[in-house]
Amino acid sequence: MSSHDPIPAALVPLADATVYTHGFLPIAAAYCNALSLIDIVNSLVPSQMLLKPGMVVQAMVLDVLSGRSPLYHLETFLSGQDVGLLLGQELDAHAFTDTNIARSLDAMFEAGPAKVLTRLGRQAASVFGLDCSVVSYDTTSTSVWGEYRQCEQPVPPPGPVVTHGHSKDHQPQLKQFMTELLCVDRGVPIYGATLDGNSSDKRSNNAMLSRISTIMAAQGLGTGAFVYVADSAMVTRENLEALVNTKFISRLPATYEACRRAIEHAVDAGVWQDTGSLTELPAIASRPSAEYRSHETTVELYGVSYRALVIHSSSHDKRRQKQLEKRIAASCEAIAQQVKPFVSEYHCEADAQSAAAHIMECSTALHQVAATITAVEIRQRGRPPKDKPAPTQTRYHLSWTLTENTAAIQRERELAGCFVLITSVPITGESSMDSTGILRTYKGQYSIENDFAFLKDPLIVNDLFLKTTSRIDALGMILIIALMVWRLMERSMRLHLQQTGGKIPGWDNKPTCRPTAYMMTTVFQGIQVILLNGSRHFLKTPTDRHLAFLKALGLNPGVFLCSRSHLEIPDLNRLGG
């Protein structure tokens, strides 16, 4: 009987058997093994402990991905797992005590989390054939509930300073630390670090630019062989000077006068190149895809001319559109207040004409005020003379109407729907990109935002209960490694389906070519394996759906049966771009 075949329950002597209910964790462990995670950590983190730091890191990565228990309950988490399968070595779960975990985190901090992440990033790029020609950089904040008073000392302890700063979580009352990521190819992180809670994106970009060449050299890419993509915080004099030999794409901040001039020039010129929709997902009625147009121009910053693309989106910037609506309402209100003192009836035509002229002067760029004078004959009081017409007096009624300046408001709407991308990527020649390529590359920045959502998802990453900032730094490394594994699994599935033109059963068994890592986790719930006399067997044969996902992942059912020492994943090599 093959170990891949299910074993009849009647033949199982229960006293000698252990039944494990697996989810997707053996798959995640296989990807950790493909990264040589345990070996790399052990080689870079010296330790005299019997429990090697590589084992601790892989166990914590799997615990993060399980999202089932707080990270300080690692011993409890492993007590219900097939440790030999997940870690490649039979270890007692009781070895993963809080004390041993704390000592391992300290050793990781002393060795340098950045060093470990750089090495793993290089391994990921090599094994999975990642495209590193475009790198995206961004930061996010993580709020904590502790006071961390030691960080307020004149000489704070080693590690990131946990303190108040600009909260991207909208929790200004809480202290925080920052996390930076450098990602490639569908959001796979190849480098990351934990930063002080009051770090600014401008300074963080500058610090990254000072070492980006070294990081990318580890990937085999020299200066000028990659494009650095970052948000608008990157655009400062110091950062642009640091990018003199590096191609980049960023968004020009609206605070720059050059940004306003470029947008006004594009809107007034009215010469646009239709880019269409760049989304990979089909549009639905409740969420139509944005349509883009671009206008190529140049801007000058700090004496240097840069290529600039004015981008107009049909899905206008909601914040700027709200500001425009407020300006329109304010224009109406301002006119109403200025017109309010004028009466509606005059005895003298000259007075009425003068009032009308003043009312029309209340027009604004967004509204036109028109005044109308109407002569009305008013019968005088008293009894009229016999056999004569009743005497009358002429009164002059003044009225006004308010109309929107349609052309001006439409222009303002177009202005509000535009933003400017600034780049040093050439338009022709080697490593050139057209406007569509520039926009598509910049929009790829959204993947790093999804990465931050992963790092802060309470279902995946539980609340932090670490007292020392050095251990927070080490834990930050583990979270980024977990993110790396998560993204590699998702990328592998999508790349396989893209290359083969196939689909696999997604939500509600509907065929999809864009499976998510979360979708995969739900597919493999409830896989039961029995460990009997050192051999593992399925209690129930994997379904066709399981097999379809395993094939897309570059694996086979043996991933649930073979320990790390016997597991081979030759198919992972075919996932390279």
C-alpha cells in the first residue's frame, strides 16, 4: 500500500497512531524549505542553544501564517502540529518555551535582521526567478499599546524607538514603530526593516537610497539596471540628488508649483493619449474600472529637467473632488452674502442700474450673476379723478439669477482628476518605457499596500506582547519572512496559470486564473494524515481540487507526507519568470 493511498480505518491500531488534521501549513513549510530558511538563519545567527534559531524562525513563520494563536503561545501552537513534517526534525513542542523563544529573538537581533532578510531575498529571487528590474519602496506604521518608557531615556535601548509619530493607522494616541519594505515582482519582499516610530518617509527614502545599490547588487543588478518606485514622499532635493544614477518613478507632490503648471498645461492643451483601463480584474457594474489618459511633458525641479506624465483618471480623486464641491458651494454662498444688502425695488432707474452693475460684479470664476431691471407702473394711492386715468408711478424691480460657469467648473473637475508622475526612465532607447508602461509600473505600487495590510491583519498577526524593542526588531523580520512566503505561494499559482492558460476551482468552485493565497488556505482545510510507525498516510485521498492547487503551487500530495529531509521540490524551478 502506497503512503499516498488512504489507509483503512479498520486497520489502524489507534494506540500506535497519531492523526493530524492539516491545513495549508505543510505547503508553507515546503516553500520555507525551498528558501533554505532554516539553514540560512542558522548560518547567520550564531547560537549555543540546543534549539537552533532556524527552527524557531520557521516555527514562528508558520504560526504567523496560521493566524490561530498569539506568537507568545508558540509551544501551544506546535503541540497540535506534526513538528517533524513542518520543521524536518522531530522536536518536542515543549522545547519552544517563552524563554527559548526570547533567547532566539535576542540572538537574531544581535546577528542583524536586515542581514538575514537580504540573504533570503537573494535566495527567493534565485529559486523562484523573481523579476527584480522594478523595485517598490514604502513604509507603514504599527501601533502598540505599551508605554515603552525605556525609549524616552536620553540613550534609548538597542532596536527601533517606539514612540509617537505620524500614524498611518489613524491612532495618534498610541506609540508606534515603522516598517519599511522593498518589494519586487507582484509584491514579494526582498528586503525590509523595522524603523523608529517617528521616522519620516522622506528620511526613510533617503536612507534606503544610500544602500539600494548594495541590496540590488546582491540580486546581480548594477546601477541603472533597475527602476526604483516610491510614493510622493520620495520627491525632495536630497533624494533626487541621490537618484542621479538610478532610474525612478514617483508621484510629484501637489505642493510643488511645477505640478499645478503641468496639469493646467495638459488640461488647456486638451491633447491626451488614451491608455484605457489597466486593471487585471473584470469590471462590474458596482465597481467600474478607471479609464486613464496621459499627456507627456517635462518639469524642472531644483535646476534639473525631468520627464513628467500628467495622468487623468475617470475615477477622480475623491478628496479633491470633495474639495471642489466645497469650493462651488462656497462660491454660491459668497455671492448670496454680497447680494443680500441690495433691495429689490427702486424709485430711480439710475439707482437700479447702479445696483445691477454692483450685483453683476459679484460673479466668480465658478458662477455668473445676471441682473434684470423691470419697470412696473404702480397706481398711486387715493381716489382717481372722475373720467381720467388713475395716476401711476414707475417703480424699478431688480432681480438676479445665478448660473454655473459650466466650462470653468468642467475645467476644474478635469484638473482635480489629474496627477503627475515624474520619472527619469527614458522614452526611447535602452530600458525605455512609454506612458502606459510608466503608469502601469507605478500602479504596481498597490501590491506593497496589500503587503502592509497583511502585516497588520489581526487574523494573521496577533497583538504584539514584546517588552524590548530589540525583540520587536527581530519579530519584524519574522513577519516579513512570513509575508515573503505568502506572496511566493500566491505568485506561483498565478504565474503557473498564466503560463499554461489554465484555471482552477476558486470561490464556490468557479474557475479562476487569479487565485489568492487566502483562497488556497481555505481549500486545504481538513486534510487528515495518520502517522503510523514513522510513516504517514492519508485518511482520505486528496480531491481533484486539491490536486489542481498543488500543481499550480509546484507541489504534489507528498508535501503532506514527507519530512523536510526527504522532500524534493524540483517543480519549483519551473516557476521562474
